[in-house]
Amino acid sequence: MARRSGTASRSRTRKRSRLDRRSSAIEGQARRRLRQSPGTLEDCQRLRDRIRSALLARGHSRFVADETSFHMVDWLSDLHDLHALFTGRSRWTSERVEKIVIRFLLHVPNHVAAAAKVLVDFPVDDIFHVGAIVGSTPRRTARSPRYKKTETDSSI
């Protein structure tokens, strides 16, 4: 009798695992992919080469292809950290969350602006009128105090 209940329990487990096998395999692949930082040197170089090749194939100069590919790849680790924050994969302290956001905001926009200027000659403009560009006049004032760099921010 004990054997039968064990067999019945195993078959229920087996049935459940058959139904969930596909979804759990997909979830496992997604988790493994998310754990891998897109900022690894090999991945960045592959992506940079891909962008460079595509731009050269479209007739852009080597300078444009090199600069654009660099500026589109250099901030991938920042994007990875921000994605982890958005998806809730990591349990970070408030200080760590703040550092991730600040690092992203200080690093990424300049690269995107440089890539836009080099590739399509599109300069950045202060479209929200908040004084985001040096020399632009804000229409409204910031609600939060200005960010002051502290000693702990040197790791950003």
C-alpha cells in the first residue's frame, strides 16, 4: 500500500512536471540570460563589431562607425543594473538604488548624445526646459535639492 501511494504521488509530480517543463525551461533560460551581464568584454566587443559593420555596410565612414559603436556599447553595464532594478531581480539598499540611478543618469545621456550627433548630426536640445543643457534656461525650477557629490560617491 505504501508503494502505491508513493507511485501515485510520483505520477502526480511527473504529470505536473510535464505540464510545467516547457515554461520552467524558458524561465530558467531567461534567468540565466539576465544573470549574465551584457557588459562582459566579449559581448560588448561582439555588439560593437556588429554595429560598426552595419554602419560601414550602409556607407558611413570609419570614424562614424567607430564612434557610434563605442558610444552605444560603453554603457551596457549601467543598463544591466537599471534593468535589474526595474525587474526587481535584486534586493538592493536605498543607497545602492540611488547610486545605480545616478550612475546611469551621469554616464548614459552623454554617450547617447554623442552617438546621435556623430551618426545623424542631431544635437541634444533641452526639450523639457529644465536647464538640462549648459546655457539653456529652465522654465521651471527643480523640486529636489541639487545633488552634492560626497566621499561615498567616488565609487560611482
